Amino acid sequence: MANKRATGDTRGFLHSRVFQTVAIVLMLLAGPVAVVVGSFMMAADSDLLQNGERTSGTVTEVDDGREASDHRFRTDYLAPDGSPQRVWADWPLDGKPTVGDVVTVVYRADDPGTAVLEGYDGPGTSVVGVGVVLTGASLLVGTAMLVGVLLRAGRGPDPEEISKP
């Protein structure tokens, strides 16, 4: 570290090639993992939509934030035993529900707290989207880093480095 400062290199740890490479590799691994996890979540939701019990629920809360991830709404419904349940879902940009709307809730017969809303996306869709973005970003940055390394390797040694004792 003292040697780097003596030569005028005051860049921090974040500029280290090792750190940057490790960060890219972690992003590259996290992206596909998120895609796989999100796909399993979506498959479970799809299975529930095909095999679950249906009831109606009432929209009781609508989040309308600036970001797409804030576009969620809560629906309350009653389980067959009369216990109150709730489920959150994402609403599409063109289909914002309003408080008081009645929607179809599909729940597991053996676990009424596990539910999805018919016609709306669950959290698996967002997880897959995050995974795709992470994978794409890490591939772009990794490719740029590789091109930079290859270009530097093709230039040969830096003349200033050769003249240093």
C-alpha cells in the first residue's frame, strides 16, 4: 500500500482489479440464481392457479410508488374456516386496481394463507426480471473489462514502466 502511494497511485480498494473481477463474478452468479428461483416461484404460482381453491377477495390497499416495484396491492379474503387472510400481488401499468375491487383469490386447500390472485403477477416475475438485469449487466461489464485487458496486452509494456529501476 505504501508503495502504491509513493508512486502516486491513490486509488482505493474499489478500483482494484481483483475486487472488480470478484464483483462481476458474483453478479454473474447471482443473476442466473435469481432467474432459477423466480422461475420456481412462477411454476408454484402456476400450479396453484391450476389446482387451488377459488374464492373472492377485496382489494384493501394499493401501493402506487414511483418505481414499478412499488406497484403492489393487498387483497383480503376469508379462508373456509373463517380466518382472515391476505395476499399481495403486483399490478400491471395498464390495470391498476382500486380499493374495494373484487378479485379472484386462488389458495391452497391445506394452507389457505398460501394464495395468488388470478390475472395478476406474483413476486416470481420480479425476481426473474432482476436476475435477467443482473446477468446482462455483469456480462456487459465483464466483456468491457476483458476487452480492456486484451487491448492493454496487445500494446506491450508501458515505456514508463520499462525505464523505472
